[in-house]
Amino acid sequence: MKKLLLGTTALVGASFAATAVMAAPQVRIGGYMDFQAGFSSQDTDGFGPAPGVPTATNERGFGFVTDTEINIRASDKLDNGLAWAVKIELEADADGGTSSTNNNGDEVSLVLSGSWGQLTLGNEDGPVDAKNYQGDAMISGIGVSGARGFRRWTDTRSFTNGMWVAGADAQNTSDATKVMYYTPTIAGFQFGVSYSADSGDNGRVRSNDGTASGVGFENWWELGASYDVKVNDDLALGFTVAGSLADAENQATTEDIKAWLVSAKAEFGGFTVSAGYGDDGDSGATKGFANTDVSGYVGAVKYVTGPYQVGLSYMHNMAGANANQAATVSNTAEYTSDTFSLSAQYTLGAGLVMYADTWYFTNDSDSVRTSSENSAIGLLIGTRATF
């Protein structure tokens, strides 16, 4: 009997061991919900009673915005050392289905990693976005380069086809479907490269093959490199360089993509200071028009103490005339914009923060297209729950 019990115990133990080896991958569900109230006063009118609605006149001047995502993540590590992870970000705002992104995937990717580096397959930001430290000193999401900041509440339409509305933001593929590889970090250095068949490809079976009727860009390569060093217990530095190369699908009328950026950051005590410069050159411009360069720089400083954060940021962007302006503006016109932002955030507890941002924005069209000039001041207050 004793031998039988021992044998049975051994079989049960082996069964549990096999179950442990074949255990299902870890699956986690999370996300965030962000609510924001904003106010702006500006010279131009007509960009709508709500952010991003360029159809109504007599704007209300204030409004509410929600931004909600559900994130699903699964990961595992195989016996051979290969680790994999899947990320699925779902847009979940209650907009009644009026938005094309409602309940659709945002970033969806599969990552394979090991001692050899990291391979990403799917829809994810490329090295030009990832290897950019210009915003590290800004409070996440707000400030002059934050997607949740002044751009929601300020009329920047006069420059949407030329000038950037974010600092040092060289042209890139954003979340377009791509294959991407990062090397391991060696002595502080890391290199990344990505390839997208088409800038507008988001999981489709086929994309435009580059015929003259194409209006986008193909064979888009992004490259980025970073160097990070901890000088001592009180000081850490980081430097990046990144660039984009792509072919215009309509070679007869459109310039190819050749864009680059550099950025740096320093962290000491509770401070983070960052700066960046980017240059698109004439990337994507209509051929035959002079002075189409787009460039910009940004600087920011942030201080963190306990649950409090405060940040100050500044951005200057420049652009020449582009094809959409050529009919009414001399192609030698210069366009500039300046943005100042003061931001703050307070952490109420695990996963819950409150934040505020105030800004001043102005653009100038070199006295050629004064109807497109604008100056604006604004204030937003928001709360964000992350789970």
C-alpha cells in the first residue's frame, strides 16, 4: 500500500509539473478613462462648439471631452527563452458610433523578445516616435506636445497641411502596420528600425502599389538610436537621433519623405529637462513650389515632488507655403507659431490623477495671409483613472 501511495503521489506531482509547464499565458485587462473640461479664447472663430468639429460657427468657447481605452495584454515565456506579448488597445468612447475609431483597435501588436533583441509585428509607433526624448520633461498628455493639451482647444487649421502642431515631430508612420526590430541595449546604446509597406496601411490585406493615382507614401523606413547613461546617483542623461525615409506614391507631383530629429534629456533630483529639434525639409510637399520646409524645436522642464508635478514647456514651429496655400499665397511666404504652456498634476491615489494646463498660442503668416493668423489663451482641467 505504501508503495502504491508513493507511486500515486509521484504521478500526481508529475501531472502538476506538466500543467505548470503548459500553463496558459498571463492575460491582463486594463485601460483608462479621461474626462476633460476646457476653455479657450481666440481671435478666430468657426472651428466648432466642440474640439475637432470644424463645421460650426459662433463657437461656444468651452466644452467637455472624454478619452477611453480598454487594453488587453497577454504574455508568456517559452522553455527556450523566447518571450512573447500581445497588446490590443480598443477605443471605447461613448460617441454613439459617430467616430470612425469608436470601438476599433488603436495599437495592436505581437512582440517577440530574447537576448537577441525585440521584434514587433503589427500596429505600433515606430522608432521616430519612440526615440524622441523631447517630451520627457512634460507632464504626460499635456503641455505643448501633448495630444490631450492645447491642440484640442485651439484653432490651428491654417497649418494642418504644413506646419506641425507638435514640437520636433518629424514625419513618421505612427501606428501604421509594420515590422520593427530593436537591438538589446549595450553600454547604454540601442538601435531600432521599422518598415511599413504603406503609410496608410492599418491591417489591410493589400495597400496601394505605388501607381500614379496613389496619394500616400510607401516603402517607409524609420530608424532611431539612443544613448542613455547614469552619470552618478543624482544625474542621468539621454540622447536620441531618428529619421524617416519613404517614397511618394505619386512621384510626378509629390516629394519623397526625408525627415529627421534629435533630442536630449537630463534627470537630476526631482527635475527633468528635455529639448528637441526636428526637420521635415520638403517631405511630402508638392513639387515645383519653393520654400516648403517644415521644422521646429521644443524645450521643457518638469519638477516632481511626492504626488505633485509641475511643468513648463515652449514650442516654436516654422513652415513655408504648401500646395494648399499656393492658390492664395505667394510661395515665398513664411509661417511661424509659438506656444507656451504651464501644466500641473496631482496624484490622488493609485491610478487616479487630476491635472490642469494653461497655454498661450500664436501664429504669424508673414503679413501675407493675415486671415489665417490666430492667437489664443486657454485652460483645461481633467481627471484620469487608469486601471
